[in-house]
Amino acid sequence: MSYKNTIIEAINNRLNNPILKVLKEIKITTLMKKSSFEKKDGVSNYTIFLHFIYMIIMNKKIATFMKQSKDSLKKDAYYRMLKNEKYHWQKLLLLSSAKLIKLVAPLQKRTEEKLFIIDDTNEDKRGKLIEGVCDKLWSNKDKKTIRGINLVSLNYSDGHSNFMLDFALKFNKNLRVKVQDFKNQFYHTSNSQKRKEEGLESKLVIALNMLKRAMKAGIKADYLLVDSWHPRAFPHFVQGIFQAKLHQRCKKIKTTCNHKNSEQ
């Protein structure tokens, strides 16, 4: 049975979910292969991927899904897929979003402005030994310092739809577990190792690389919205935009600092 038929069978008979048409439209099997989900890893990986999609849509954790679904697999099957160091989840997200944006493009009005939005957020994580967890991260939502993970993201918005294009962990200086002490050691050319090294870069470098990848994937926008995290460092970010000629794809760069809008 082909992988395409396997996905169709899984959605119809196992997941019973109406997203089949969308997955077929964006050719999800092709995107997965481009993201290093190779055929030799077995059919089960594609089925597991579909289970994850179902969990996200239904807002269920792995444990809840396993309790409520008679077709669920063992817990180790899900975690093995998440921990596989060669799978390029970042690329799969970007390629999928690019396909979806192309599908909704005919519905967009020419007068409506398209936006790239770069932001960082802190996710609360209580565990002391979770790799990447930092102490004393300031949370704007909670208005206090928390223990958690710092995440940088790139989104695309057309005023009606919002698509997440890219994401990266940002390792801070006050890590509970130092990077060199991480238990999960990866092969030096693996995608996981590249993501690990990416987290050691500054937020501005991470954001600039995200923009480059998005534009290389053919996604265009009129404006770039970004918080000026560090006023002294931000001019270097704008300079990097012009050096990479990314400004040719964006009309303006808008920044927000201390809740006040200013144009660069």
C-alpha cells in the first residue's frame, strides 16, 4: 500500500477527521519526504504523524488520546518520532504553511496588507532538569519572572488568517542545565544538532535567519512587525535586513518598544 493510501486509510478509518482534503491539496507526503521523513522509516511514522494532527486539532495530550482512542499506539511510538534527530519539523512547518498560504491567496484582497510578525514568548516549564529551561524569564502575560523556555517565532498574517512559519528555542545564560550537559547528544550533522546550535545564537540572528528561510520558500509580505528587544542591538538587525536585501520584499519595518509604535 502506498503512503498516500495509508494516510487516506488512517484519516478515514482511524481519525475520522475532515482535514483529508487539505492534506491532499498540500501534498503532505511530498512535504514530509522533503523534511527527511524518509520512506525507509516505515509506514507507521505517517500514521503517527496523523495522530499528532488529530491531537492538535482536538487539543488532546498523548496520554488523553491513548485513553480515549482504541486505535492509538503505545506511548513509546509517539516519543520515538518526536525524539528522532533527523526529522526536520521546522522545515515541514514552513513548507506546509507556504502551501496553505498559496491556497488562500485567491481569497485575499489586493488592498489588504500582508504581514511578517516576529515575536518571542516564554512558555512556563516547572521541571528543574528539562533541557532548555531558564530561571527568571520575564513573562509579559504573567507580569512576573517565571521558570520556562524562551521561544522565538515567525508568523504570517493577511488580516484574516494567521500562519506560524517558523520557530526556535533561545537558550539563555541562566539555563538550569547547561547546553554542554544536555543528556540528549546528537550527531553533528543531524537536524536536531543544528536546532541546538541555533538556540545559542542571539534573538536577532535567529529572527533574520527565519526571514531568509520564509522568503526562500516564496512567502511575501508588505510589512515586517517586530519588537525591538534590545534598542542598542536593533539597528544591527535592520542593517542585516538591508544587507540580505530582504527589504525588497517588505515595504516597511515597524517596531514596537514599550508599547509605542515607531517606524524604522
